[in-house]
Amino acid sequence: GRLVGLPLRLSDAALAGCNLSATVSARMPLSKSQSLPGIMMLGTSMPKGIDAYFGRKPSLDFKIGHGAIDKFKIGSPTQLHISAAEKLRMPGWRQRDMAEMPQAASTPALEDVVPRNMRQPRVAPAWMKHDKQVLRFYGFFQEHVTERPDENSRYRQVSFMYYMEDGTLQLSEPKIENSGIPQGMFLKRHRVPRADGVGFVGPDDLRCGEQIHIYGRTYQITGCDRFTRWFYEENGIDVGEDEPMVEDLWQKSYKFTKTAEKGGLPITTQAMDAKTLTKFQVGQPPADKKFQQFLLNDRKVLRFKGYWDDPTLYGARIYLVVHYYLADNKVEVNEAHARNSGRDAYPVFFKRGPLYKRNSGTAYPGMLVSDGGLYHPEDLFVGQSMNVWGRDVTLYDCDDFTQKFYKEFMDLDQKANCIDVSEKPIRHLKLAPPPHNGIGTEEDSLINCQMIMPKAHKPDVAKLMVLSGENLRFEAKMINGEPEDECRRFCIAFFPDTDRTAVYELQVRNSGHMGGKFREKNRIKNPETGKYFELKDFYVGKTVTICAQLFQIIRADEHCLQFLEARADDFPWASAASCARRLQPIFGAPELQDHGGVDPDRLKELAEQNGIDLVDHEIITLLRGFGMDTDSGPVVCGPRLQQAC
């Protein structure tokens, strides 16, 4: 019973344990085993709940006398099922259900929809705004070289990479094959302090054409890439112009050596002579240069357009076409005759042959003379002249093949120097007819100058038939400044059928002047316009000049006013609606709001204050259209005037 604290041996402890287990088992009642179910029967029997039949069980059966029978009987449908089936029978049930669903009280905020880790800040930090944006500049620095006979200094090219996301700068040097210099990463990426110790190097310190000091070394910035230039332009900063890359003596000699190794240098004269001598020694006939040139350039012709100004007495400009044959370096010049030019149909100006820059004669045949030099393609340029046996031919254009040839072999744009030789259109001067001498009408005199057999001037028959018998009369006074002429009154009669004008003086008692005809009926010219008087030249308030006298029209008779009002389209001063529209800027005046009317003089004063120049004829038209009589005289009704607009 007391096992704790006793020094038992291993066999004793085992025996004690067995006895203890037996004692506990004897006291506890027997129960179901707690081990894993069926663990001793795995693989020997089928697990419970799994049948041996795996076929699909039918749900319908057939019995004689009953027909089809549903084996899986389901309960009767509920009211919810019936309503759902009825809803599906009607099209558009989804839209109706969506419309009946309760809507949200307000639009959800952005914070409620977008997760916290996906929101964009209002002010983006530099690492987000300028992510993956790098400003790239190109430059170089000069390095001193000692103990070398071919150079004393060299220029090393570097690239500046400024990362805008964190303000760091990185310098790298492009690697050159077999340079013997450790190249590549020149300055690791970090924030570089300025030379003065104030702050760090930023975009304001990097400009094309300027120098920058980094850790005691001076760099010259020569250019930048397209993105960097665009970034500076978008921020309104001038980054400067790109500079050409400088080359030191070693780079020039290196390029020359590489070109020579690849056979890019032309062969020397000594080498050519040595090759020719070797061919003679081995018995190989020499190559025919002219034949090779013919094979390479056959049917290749340079075509220029030129002209030659003939300096003789009756000479003119002659247009030419210059053909230069690349197969044999010969030149042909032909004349470019225009249609109906009057020249013979022999266009050859210089037949095909060698053309020399300088021509000279010999004393006798076979005499040796110095070669004047043949014309070659490099001697022919558009915009310059060439000598064709003493005649200066100016080249002003070329064809597309010639342009392409010079562009490929000489990198020269011939079209850039084209000369415009188009002649100005000929303008024939027409003699003006002589002035009218006063005899007869001006139309009859003009027909005598235009025809050998003059015909009578044809009048406007339609105008005569419509306006025959019309007589428009205006009353006028003379305003020559003489006191004795102030009381004189005249009647200006205008006949619209023939545009003739007549002036009659009215009899005024005790004026000292006799009434009667002042100017007979005739077509009179208006000194202001230089043309004959027309109907639009006469209206009340107008000052006209007839027979060197100034007349101011002060009134018009009733027939004249009615005639003009009937033709308001041709005479705008007689249109009441047109006159009313001109007064729209002053409709807000208190006088025009009064139903009692406004005095004509006050209306004209208001119009002048607002920059509207009303003539007397327009005032008469307004009185006739919108006027009313009062004790103080006729006035213009403002409300009626506004209603007309």
C-alpha cells in the first residue's frame, strides 16, 4: 500500500506496476473498446455505410394499371414555390426585383470601398510620384596621362544617372574593348554632396554645356536623352543645347587604326602603281577603267535644268536641259522649247561630248596643250553656273535620280538650292477712256470709243415702265455762309426712272431772288462719290453739292416719304423697324419707359450720348411709325418703340 519513497529494484518496480494495474482494473467496470473502429479489419470487410451497388437508381417506375410512378415522392409545393414560379413566367422579373429592393441612403465613401492598403495619398511622395524615372546626362572629364609619347591627356566619357525617387546619383563609364582601364561603374548610387558642402546634387545642378564638381573632379556635361529634355521642358526649365562629343588623340588614332584594319581607307597611289607593275610582270592584262566605268554606270544619267541669258541685242532667256552621262563623263545640252516659242525644232545646244572647264586653241594640229579639266559630278551644283564654251549656264533644278545620287554619294541636298524661275504673269495695260467733253451723254461718248459703228445706248426698259412718272421732291436750303442766301429755299426733284435730278428755286417774298429753274433736269455727278446721283444720296438732313453750291435737305413731301417707306430694303432710313433696332442700347433710359413719349430732340440727344448717330430722316420715320400728338407737339412713344423690336 505504501509505495512512495521505497527503494525498489527494477524487477520490483515492474512487479509493483503490474499489481497496481490489476488492482485498478478490478475496481473499474468493463466498457466498450476505445481503439480505432475496424482497424483490425481493414482490407477484410467493407466499411459501414457503403453499399455494394454503384449504379444510378431510377426515380420513375411503371406499373400495370397505374402508369408511371415517382419513387421519390416530394411534398406538395408551398406558397413560396408557387409565387416564385409565377414570377419566372413574366419576362423582366430581375429588373422589377432590383427596382423594388431598398436603395442605399447615400453613396458609399471611397474609404468604405477601397481597402486601406490600396488607397492613394492626396500628396504623392517622391518615391511614388517619380518611381522608375531617371534623368540621364552625358559628359566627360579630362585625365592626365604621363609617360606616353602619343598622348598627354585623355577624355573619358561618363553617363550621369539621377534617380528622382530618392535623389541619388550614379556615374558609369562605357566599356571600350582592350582599353586597359577598369571601366563600368564609376560612382556608386548614393546622394552626392555639392562641392560647396551645402545640400546634395539635384536636377538644378545638371545642365547641358555646364561643368559640375563631384569629389574634387570636374565633369563637363555635353548632352542628355529625350526623356530628360522633355522633363525639363514640361517644368519650364531650359536644359541647354547638346554639345558634340570631344575626341582625344588616342581616340582619333584608334578609329584610324580600326578603319585601316577593316579596309576602309582608300588605296594609295604607290600601292596602285605596285599592283599594276605586278600585273605586267605576271603577264595579266591591265583592267580597262573606262570599260569598268561603263559596266557600272551604263544608262545612269544626271539631269539638270538650267538657263542661259543671251546678252545680245535681241537676246532672251533660253531654258536648257543638261545631261551628264556617268558611263563616260560626257555632257549633252539641249534647248527646252516651249509651245509656240517661235524657235526652230533643233534642240541641240551642245552635242554629247567631253566638256572642259577652260577651252583653248592650238597653233597647229597635234600640239600638246594643258588639259583644262573635265566637268565631273562634284563640279555640278544646283544654284551655281557652268561654262559651256563661253556661255554661263545657271543650273536651277534637277530630277529625282540626280537628287538621290548626290544624297547617297556626296551627302548633298541639291533641292535645297533650287531657284524659282517662274515668270510673272503678263499684265496688259488698258487705256482709260478719254474724259467726257460735255456734248451729249457720257454713255454715247463712251460707245464712240468702244465701237467703230456706234449704237445708241440701251436704257433700262423695266425701270422705265415701273418708275415712269415718279417724282420725288425734297426741300433744301443753301448753306454757303452768305447772309442774303439764308432765306432762299429750293426744291430738289429726283426722277428715279432715269436717275435725273433737277433743282428749282421757290419764290420767297422780299428775298430779292426770282423763283424758277436753278438746274435743269439731267444726270448730275455727285462730287463725293464721283458717280451720278442715286436715290440713296438724298434724305432729310443730308448735305449735297449741286452746281458748286451746298444744299441741306430739310424736308420731303408726303409722296416722297411714302415712296421711300414702300422700298425700305433699298432705303434703310425709311424703315421704322430698322430705326427702332438701332435704338436698342438706350431702351433702358427712363424717358423711353414713359408712356407720355419722348421729345424728338431729347431722343436724338440720348442717341448721341450712346454713340448712335441718328439723321433727321430717321427721326421723321420714328415719328411716323411710333409718334403721337401732345399739347407740346409730336413725341415718340417709347413702349411702342420697344415692342417693334
